[in-house]
Amino acid sequence: MNTEFINITEDNLAEEHLCCLIRSKKPHPGIEAKRLWLADRLKEGHVFRKLNEKAIVFIEYAPLETAWVPVTGDNYLYVYCLWVSGTCKGKGHGKALMEYCIADAKAKGKSGVCMLGAKKQKAWLSDQSFAAKFGFEAVDTTEDGYELLALSFDGTRPKFAENVKSGEPANKDLTIYYDMQCPYIRQRIEWVRKYCEENAVPVSLIQVDTLQKAKELPCVFNNWAVFYKGRFETVNLLDAGSLGRILKK
């Protein structure tokens, strides 16, 4: 069993696969968009650590101060994603990745580690029960059932930005905030755009392309967030079924 992990760096970014979408024949537009996004983030202390083979086994985290999420707090690391998939499950990879992140936080003198969770497990979020095994606990919540999970080393606590609980989009159309961190997003945005054009659904697609925009968002965000009729709906990527259910409300 391969247990060798490597970190993506500015030197190997162009050559290494990025786990989420594994393609062997030609470049994938979502992957290339992710590489461009990562190129700037790595300079800010962003960490992408993965199993050194073609597999979906990785963790991605950043200093909270430069993490593209509407969460505030001093001296924390924020975990965007920890994903182990397919035949790699059950081999201790997730545990090794989380232990690396926690050790990295302590080595850097951080106050703790935090991540987005929910009272009820949701797709596209790391397993909250897994996080609880390491001592993560809910330190802030929203009316929509999302939670900010934190492992504090010194008793301090991060929190959702005030705009998460008080904000709302400028219009009542279907509104999607997104960035290019996740390789799935580029194609999904084009699918939503086409779906709405074909079904005459007014839609606002708002790219979050700066740290300030991310910190000021009117909802929880982990690279994607959906509103409809002024109401926050989900951080899950949409398919025909889930979008149809939202539009029927």
C-alpha cells in the first residue's frame, strides 16, 4: 500500500495531478482553472497535500486570514476539503492527512484548525463525525443548519462573519456565488447557465474572485453557494434534480 504523500508547490504545480478530476488524455478546463487559482494561493501559505499516486486522496487548507471563506478569527488554519475516495478508503489515509494538518498548525504556532460542517451531513462537506474524532466541535451555527467546527489549542474560537447571518443577495433571482477552487465548478456553472437559458429562468452567476468578496459573502461558502427568492439554499453543487426542486419553491 502506498503511504507516500506529497505537497503541491510552485515547482510541481504544472505536472502533478490535482486529485478531484483525474484525466490521462487531455487537459480538463476545470483542472486548469484550479491550477491558476492555486498558483496565487500557494504564495499565501495554502497547502494541498495528496497521496503520491493517481487517486482521490488529499487535504486542502490555508491560513484563515487568507482563506476564501466568510469566517473570522485569529491565527487558525481553515480546512476546505479532506477527501478520500474509492478503493483508497479504509486505509488510514484520511487520518494521516488530518494528523498532518493538525501537526502543521501546532508547528506554526496556530491557535487551532477549523472547517465548515452541518448539523446533518451534507454532500461536498468533509465528514463531521470524522472531524469529531479529532476533537473538533461546533463553535458557531447558522439558521440553515450549517456549523463552524473548530479544534482549538488555546481556548480561542473563530466564528462566521456577521454578513453570513444578516446578508442577502441584491436580487431575488436564482443566484449562485462561486470561485474556481473546485475543478467541478467551471463545467457546472456552464451547465446552470445553459439550463436557465433553455428554461427561461433568470439567474445571476457571481464569481468570487478576490479574498475581500469571499469574506463579505451573505452566506456560508466553501467555493459555491446558492440563493433563490432571496433565501439561502445550499453549498452543494447542483444537478437537474436538485435545481428543479429549488425552483419549485
